[in-house]
Amino acid sequence: MSYICVPDGTRLRLSQRGAGPAIVLVHGWKMSHRAWDKAFFRLSEKFRVVAYDLRGMGESDKPDSACDFAEHAADLDFIVNALGLRDVTVVGWSMGCSVTLSYLAQRPARVTRAVLLNGPVKLLACPEFPYGISPAYLEGLVDDLVRTWPERERAFVSQTFRSPHPEHVDWFTRIALQTPLDVVIRTVMHQAKLDLRQVVATADVPLLAMFGRHDPYYSVGLGEWIARTAKRGQLVIFEDSAHCPPVEETEKFVAALADFIAAACVP
């Protein structure tokens, strides 16, 4: 199956490989399922791995729809149900953390384990919760995108990696440019409205925070907050990564995820 059609007629690009416990990989802002390539290959040796492109991004349809997180969560729920997935581990990376937590809030019974990888719980920082970006940074980012798209996208993508390899930057830039500018802006503005701290605090599933030590957006302090706030929280730190451990430290990421799933399966 290369595409799955959700109830409103939108086709979502989907890839699945392997057999075993199910893992659903949810990519980040302006990305696609292809950003998981290196980890997807290794994980599929032991797991049934599903990765898909969020609506409006990658190779999925680009409908004139809300692009909000209720919509993204509903799409994820449809995929899990349509594929008959059970005992599911949902892994959200970057903006995919917002999708994962929104889904966990809407359909808690469908999620067995969740992983929050280098992404926000609340995008905008505030005095009582400093683990996000500032409103001024977001305003400047959006303004810059509107004025300069796509000239500065390569420079933005390069911040994803601690040691940006030219091929990695080229790879992720080409993925990012598959997302239309209106979707880029609408999605992040919807994300800025979210406050998912209560979902983390009340989720009754094992919840693993994975964070790169050198992430320019979300500090390890956020991972520590998740691990101590969640009822069954855990933390893994990737010492040689910035924003994308699945590419920067693929083997460690795959091993840590496999260990998390195995430990959570023990009665």
C-alpha cells in the first residue's frame, strides 16, 4: 500500500515494512516519511514499521483544509484503525510530538507506548514553562518564511544537524520544499495554540522522551521535564545529535527504541 485515503478524500502517502510489534513514525514540520529512511530500514528488521506523510506535506495530497492538530490526529487514528494495528508505539519527531500528544488526548486506548523525540509539549515558552521557543522567535521565523521562501530553507535545515553533511542538508531541503508555503505557515500557527502539558501529566502509558544534546530549539531540560512529569516517563539523551537523532545517531536511536518497546512489553 503506497497511499491511504482518509474519510474526507485526502490521500496520505504511506510506507510499511516488516513484521512484529507495530511502530508508527510521525515526522516533523515540512518533512515526510523519507526523513525516517535510515531508522526505518533498521527498525523493519524486527518491527512492523509504518511511516506516512502528514496531509499537506511530502507526497500526500495538499487539500485546502484546516491543517490543525485535531485533523492530523484524526488522520493518524484512521491509519491505525484501517491497518488493524494493535500494541502500537507512536513515535513523534519535532512537530510530530504535537500530533502524537493530540492523538493520545483524543484516542488514548489506541496507544500502547509513546515516544516524544526532540519536539515540543507547548511550542511557545512562557515564564512558568521555559521549554519552547519565544513568541518573538516564532514571529520572526514566520515573517522570514513569507518574505524569503524558499531561499533560506537550506540554511534553516542545516540547523537540524550538529555536523551538517551537505548530502543530509540537500536531502532534507528537497523534502521540505514539497510542502506549500501556506501549509507551512498555517500548521505552525495552529501548533502555537497548543498546550499539551496536561496530556503528558495524565497519559497512562509508558512515555519516552528522546532528545539530542545539541538541539537548537528544544533543550534536554524539556526531556527531563517530560520524564519526571509523565506517570511512566523515561529519558534518553543523544550526546552527538542536534535535532535529528534518527539520522545523526541511527544505531543508538534504533537500539533505544527497541529496548523501550521490549521493556514495556514485560508484564
